[in-house]
Amino acid sequence: MSLKNWNELTMGGVNLEPGSSLKNFTASYRSGQKPVFNPDNCINCFFCWVFCPESAIIVDREKITGINYDYCKGCGICENECPVKKNPKPILMVEEIVEL
Amino acid sequence: MISLKEMAKKEDLFVSGHEMCPGCGIPVILKIVLRTTKCPLVVSNASGCLQSASTNFPATSWKLNWIHTAVENAAGTMSGIQATYSSLKKQGKLPVDKKIKFLVIGGDGATYDSGLRSISGAMERGEDFVYLCYDNQLYACSGGQRSSATPMGAATTTSPSGNVLPGKLQPRKNISNIFAAHEIPYVAQSAPWIWQDLYKKAERAFETTGPAYLNVLNPCPSMWKAPANKSIEITKLAADTCVWPIFEIKDGTKVTVNYKPKKKLPVTLWLESQARFTHLLKVENNWIVKKIQEEVDKDWEFLISSENKNRTN
């Protein structure tokens, strides 16, 4: 994100772009683990959606469809709150290998 | 009662890209609370975790009118904002019948400690606003100092655990009862795990004319030294051990307990879940665990008895 010069700022430092933090990808917070979504056993209870602090659960037409890895910080709440007992669980935390 | 699917269809007024720690409870609380009203919202936000993490220069995570205030005057600023809006209506710059809701958000430091005077004043004047306190039981943003919301026995940077001290020695301030004593129309305590209850309470708080106060337990994995994926589970444990009862108080007297655990769990389970309490599990600190249990039992019994009292009246 490029910063503005002092003479480009608005009066009083008012931010005129609501929701501009969407440009700020927080995926770098993830430390080794990322959730993987598998729709097979998903019961669409939406618990992962409501308890996700990053709003990183993608919803499409009343169904969970995936995870937004741009914002997911890998906290693992979605896996922990998923009530499905069947194997494989719809959301599983797996090890993430970052290639540099 | 709204379902989560319907809730997901509503617009997000607090978007991703904020810099809160992984596993933080604040965005979860906001996700639920900001969806409860259809009216345009104005937010006055006291300095703290939410303010500093959601408005990282030059970006903002908010999609509504938002103002940053100092720790101690969030509610006072809201009084000024309300005066501005009523003046705009008088001047004809806004339609007179336009309904605008006002929300003040502060952490436990801004609510229990330094902001208490300002909130108390705004409540006494009977301003029409909702105060939302995300209570993570310490000053997390400035490095984890003790606040008056910190429970007894918790280790913080200013009440450390060691050979001399077993963490904080004083019990936490019962803030909900302090605000209930102002005889404001609505005071409620909730937690993010019981989202239906939180949604209902936030809806009710926005509907009431006059001040309303919401006290929501906010799990803080970084400062409570708990695993990030367990943060919502821990808030449920707080309700099951009666450390954080879920209740509401209407008009200062009518108490309703909204969640009663089927089996009241011992407080040690709550202490075991976070590393800030680990020192209490040593034998020499048994006395403080006993004291915490007594304190929790006393508060719970008082709550149940005041609920029964208002039923018989």
C-alpha cells in the first residue's frame, strides 16, 4: 500500500474510503497452518462463518463455498467450532508450506 | 429469531483486512452487533485494540461514520455528535424523521476505569445511545496491564505472578450492576459463543430509547495466553463455570438470567484453559482458587436470587 504525501491528505485526516482495509491482505499472519474446506460433509450450519474473526469464510447462495486465503490468519476457530463429527471434517487445519 | 444464513446476507459494515490478532473476539462481536439495526449507524470508538487495529493508516475497516476518541471520553463525544445531528435536522440539512442510531464502543479499560465518568454522565443525562464494551479483562493494546476488569489471580504485566504475588489480588469490578444502578432502560451481559443471545440483546439495545449498555466478554488469546483456536470455546467455559453469567437487567431492577448451565462446572476448568492462571494450579496458591470459587458462587447466587425476587414481585 502506498502512503499519501502530506499535501494529498484530506482536511482533518478524514478517511473518505470506507472499507479500504480490504487492500490490506493479512494472510502473512498465518504461522504454518491453514484451513482447508471440503464441501462433502458440510451441513451449512454457518458456525464457521459467524465465528471467523476475519470474515474469511466465503458464502454463496446460502452455502459455504470456501475460504478466502487473502485474509485468513490461520487461527483455527473454524475447525474447532465445526460441529460435524463425520470423517473427513469439512474444515481441517493442514500444514502450510510457503515457497520463497 | 434470525438464522445465521439470513444474517450472512446482510451487509458487512466491518470488513476484513484489519490487524487484530489471530483468534480475537472483537470482529466476531461486531459481525453480530452491527447487523442488528437497519438504521444508519454512527460509531464513537474509544482508543484501544479495536481502534488501533481497524484504522491502520491510511486504511479503515469501517463502512460507516466512525470517529476516534480518547480512552476516557467516548461517551461524551457521542453526546456532542447527537447534538450535531439534531442541529442538522433543525437547520433542515437532514430530514427530521430520519432515524440514526448511535453506538459507542470501548474496551474494558475505557469502560471500567478511565471512561467511567464520561459514560456515567451520558447515562445520567439520558442520551439515546448504545454502549458496547468488549471486555477482555486487561489493557491488551498497551501491553497487558491490569485493569479493574481483570479477575482475581490473573497474571498481567503489572500484577505478575511469582514468589511474592499470585497475580492480581482484587476481584473484578461488577460493572453491569454499576450501570444498572443508574436505572437506565437496558443493561445486558453476553458473550460471542451464544450468538443468538448477543443478537437479541443488541437488537433490544438499539430499540430502547435512552441509554443501553452491553457488556460482552471478548476472548484475547495473546494476553490470556490461550490457544487461538479455542477462543470461542473458552467464552462458553466462562458461562458454564458461572465466571461470566449471561443476563440482562431492565430498568435497573428486572433481572433475567438468560443462560443457566445444566451442570455448574468448577472454576478450576476455566483457570486451566488459560496460561495466565497456570500459577494458581500450584499447591501453595490453593487458597486463591478457593477464594475465586467463593466469589463466583456468591455472585451467581446473588444473580439467581435477584431474578427470583423480581418474579415474585
